[in-house]
Amino acid sequence: MTKNEEIRYKKIIWVLSVSIPIVVALLFLVRIPNVGPFNFLPPIYATINGITALLLIIAYWAVRNKKLVLHERFMKFSILLSAVFLVMYVAYHMTSEPTPFGGAGNIKYLYYFILVTHVLLSIFIIPMVLVTYVRAISMMFAQHKKIGKITFPIWLYIAVTGVIVYLMISPYYV
């Protein structure tokens, strides 16, 4: 990768890593009147999270078994599914009132622990995935592998906890 390409990628990663969480947060404040609610979306985007988790595991298996083309395809599909998830998630929250968690006691603390770690890590995974991806497409495989070892378990945790959060709050959807 040339120095100019590296600078360009760093700018793009920085802009996306900052703008995506800010735009998502701002869109949470917007309610689209007379549209929705899109109550059908949560099980769909929870399923997308589950599929993403499976794809990440298969991609990990593929790279460990030197099936690099398969690994690349599953990783690209995981990125695509994550983007689709984000669009659906924002669409749901722009058309629906927040659903409060109705559990009590220790389960409530567990739910909020999982939710908070899921949300916080989902903010930080954006630059990690982008850097990991850029290093792969730039054929910087040693650096790709180094950050991939960190990106993979965090991304997998986010995908799995997305499903768990949905399952824990789903009884309280209106």
C-alpha cells in the first residue's frame, strides 16, 4: 500500500468510525410520525446477528484451515450483514417507542450488563473491523492477522449478545 493510499484509508476509517455512532445516536432522537411501528424488525435483526455470529465462526475455521477464499467471502458477508442490521435497527427505533426491560432482580442487572457492553463494544468495533478489512485487502496479512485476533472475539461477542439482548427483552415488546 502506498503512503497516499494509507492516508486515504485512515481518513475514511476515522470519518466512518466517528460519524456512524453519532448519526445513529442522533437518529434515535428522531421519530417518524405516521410510520410503523416496525415491530417485525427485531426478530429479523436478531436473526441477522445470529447468522453473523455463525459466519464469523465459519470464517475463523476457514482461515485456520487455509481456505482463504472462503474466509474472505464469509468476512465480506459478515460486514454486509452488520450494515443491514444497523439500517434495520435504526429504522425500528425511528418508528417505535423504546421497549423497557420488565425483568427484576439479578436478571435485570445481567440484562443491563450485557446490553451496555454490547452497545459500547459495537461503537469500538467499527474502526477495528474497518482496519482489519483494509489490512486484508491491502495484502498486509501479518498486520491483518494481528488485529484480527482482537477484532474477531469482540465482534463475535457483539453478534452473540445482540441475540441474547433480543431474547431477554422480547417478552416485553408491545
